[in-house]
Amino acid sequence: MGSSGKNIVAPSSFVAAAFAVLLVVASAAGCTEVADRQDGGKIVVAVTIPPEQEFVERVGGDHVQTLLLVPPGADPHTYELPPGVLADVAEAEIYAIVGSGIEFELAWKDRITALNRDMLVVNCSRGIDLITTGERDHPRTDPHIWLSPRNAKIMVENICQGLMEVDPENADEYRRNADVYQEELDLLDSEIAEALAESGVEKIMVYHSSWAYFARDYGLIEIAIENEGKEPSPRDLERLIAQAKKENIKVIFASPEYSTRSAEVIADEIGGTVVLVSPLAKDYLVNMRNVAAAFARSGSS
Ligand SMILES: [Zn+2]
């Protein structure tokens, strides 16, 4: 293009002039959008839990700013928004809900969306095969969908669709970013499958039952210490200790968000150890690799 430029002086200056007009139009359009958006034009996306922050940031890049509702270390099964936060949340253009029945969203989603009728609610669970738990007369869905990389791919897809809807100008970029991250999730998935298959681990004993989707994907059985979200009774503990001995379980998994006391009691009784794994860490890819490695090691001890 450089060498042919001087032979077509008139047309190229015409093109340049037309392009300049286009630029003015484009930047004017950009300005109104900037004025509409908080924080220098970024799309504010409210999310419930930290792993969704990584999903949104990887797809949205520089165009998004996440607003995390359940802060690090807090429990999304019980967390209450502090007074005054609702007004900030109302500024979000998108609320990416996990959508799988987690208690925080059951309690707060309607109050959040009522404040801003223009807010797009992206249901990250759309298209995911939910696991039903609980008693037969009180069925509920297991909300921990994000702890399966295969589900995470679907969540990322839903987030990508939402961003493209709100900001069609940058749709191609969102698509590319989502493709790259989804490939990384595919790689994570195959690495975890391989690591767990090699380890021979079959059962994991965990304090808080959050790994059912993970267990379903990788053929594990999750044994939970908590009983319907409550501390185990002394009888529960006796049963779990007997089971751990019978199954030759040596590692009890607890998480930084919850008490480790009953995990320690069981570990003491079986001569095992307590290992912490987080179901809620923001650095999703790194965390999931670490968790899978910890599960795999527990199988070879
Ligand atoms: Zn949980």
C-alpha cells in the first residue's frame, strides 16, 4: 500500500478526508457512551463470587470493571450485603448471577435488580445440568456449578453473550477473549482428568460439600462432613471416622471460608492431615490446578 500511494494522490486524500469524518463521528459516539458509563467508560459488571470476577475480566478485558458482592473470605450461603452497598450495585449495567440457587442470590437478586430496570441479568448457569440435592421432600439444586471447568466454559459463554449484547461495538473482542479462555479451560479439564486418573483417588472427604460437579466430571465420590450446612453431630463424626478408616482416607479437606475444627477432629482420629482447598478463590485456573493436585496427592498417600 505504501508504494502505490503517490500515484493516486487525489483519491487517497479524499479517502483521508472521509476517514477523518468517520473518526469524528466515531469519537462523538464514543463520548456519549463514556458519559453514560462509570469509571471512565468501563462496563460495571456485578458478580456474586470471586471466580466470576476472573471469568468477566478475561472476557471483558479493559472494557469491564467487576463489582464483587460477596467479598473474599465471606460465605455466599449466608452473606448479607452491608447497608449502603445496594446503591452502588444499582449502577452496574450487568449482574452476572451464578444462577444455580445460591442463597445470597435467592435473598438479594430481586432487591438488586429492582433498583435498576435497565440492568441486564446474565444467568451464568443457563445450559448447565444442575445436580439436585437435599431430602426427597425438600429438593434443591447444588449451587457450586463453577467448580467444574466444563461448567465454567458454559458460564464464560453466558458472560460473553451478555457483554456482546450490552456492548455490540466490541463484540468481536469479547468473542476472541472468550475463545482463548475457553481453550485454557479445556486444557485445565484434560490436565485434571489425567492427574486424577493417574493418582487412582476415588473418594475425597471434605468439610463443606462443594465438589459434587467436580466429582461428577472426574468420577470421584465426595463425602461431606457438614450435614445440610450444619456442623456434624457427635454421631455423624463417629460415622465419618469409621468411614475414613474403612476407605483408607488420609486427607481431610477443609476450606479457608469455613471452620476446620471437625476436619481436625477426624484427621486426628485417623492419623491423617487437614489440607485447605478454596472453592471461592478468584484466580480460578491456578486454584483449580492446585485443588486437583491436592486431591490427586491424597489418593497416593
Ligand atoms: Zn458452598
